[in-house]
Amino acid sequence: MPTAREALLDAALSALCARPWSAVRMVDVASAAGVSRQTLYNEFGSKEGLARALVRREADVYLRGVDRVLAERAFPADRLVALAEWTVRSARTSALIRALLTGCWGERLPAPRAQRTLGAHSSVPAQRRADAGVPGPSELVATVRDRSLAALEKELPAVEPGELARCCETVVRLALSYVMAPDPGPPGAPGAPGGGGHAAHVRAVLARTPVRPVP
């Protein structure tokens, strides 16, 4: 059974799918989650706090997927291809993940704002304040690069760590290029949504690096 916090975040995400964030009302989110509006404010402090928590949860969903594909029992190049596929797929299925990865926040989304520091006498419990920042695109790219390096460097001891890190970052940035500008074409065509052109592109790039795909 989800906690009140998770139920509220689920309700906020459902509301965001139906209307712009500016039209999402706190009272409606609380009602949909089956809790009081006071409970919502206790958890997040404000609508901005709810937005930050919602966006951070989507970032965590993406990063958990990154860890999952990097932990697969597969050759290093195959895991990097899977990482690119996960990145493109996540951005196509979640508007919030796409915005996190690209920095392109549309009018419908709860674009992150500079956080305001809550005073020492705030009525919101300190452990429940949604006052942590939201990662930007550069921070996410660096995080994925570093996690990829940590997952692969023991299996590729002959590859200099700096070179391997550049290779990992190149894969992420190549995937993001397909997020920003997918190839045109009918469904199923290379590069088109669902066509897998980005995977073939990543394999071609890796073939020119020390992290070569197995023939």
C-alpha cells in the first residue's frame, strides 16, 4: 500500500497528465490521494515543494533504470547500448524526464524554480520539507557518466579511465540527440520512434572506441 507521500505524488502526476501544472489545484490532488489538504502541506510545504518532489521522483525513476541496465549480465558495449535505449525511451514516455534531460520546460510542466529557504520557525517538519534542488541536464549527464564508468571500469582494465568516461558520456549525449531531434520516417524505420536507429548509431560509434561491440 503506498504511503501518503507516494499517493500524493501519484495523484499530482495524474493531474499533470490531464491539465497544465498551473491549473492543478492542491485541494484536488489531496482529494484524489484520499488525504487531507493539511497532510499535503505537511509533506511538501507548498505547491512548489510538491512540484520539486514530483520532478525529483521522475529523476530517480530514470536513474534507477540507468543502474538496472548497467547491472545487466552483458558485454560492456551492450550495456551502453541499453543505456542509450533506456534514455531515449524514458524521455519519450515521460515529459518530466525529457525536460530534466534537455532543460526544455514547456508551459504545461512544473518548471523548477529557485528554492526559498524555510525559516527556523516554519510549521513544516524539517524531515518533510521538499526543499532539495532539482538536477539540471549537465548534472544528470555527469551522474550517468560516472555511474557508467563505475560499472564498467573493472571489466575494462586496459582502457584508461578518462577515455572510458569520455566514451560513456558520448553515449549519453548521442542518446540525447535522438531525444531532441528524432529521425523522421514511418514507425519502425531506423531512427523513427520505436525504430531503434539510435541503438545502431551507438553501436557504430562504439566500434571506433576501445569499448567495441562483440561481433
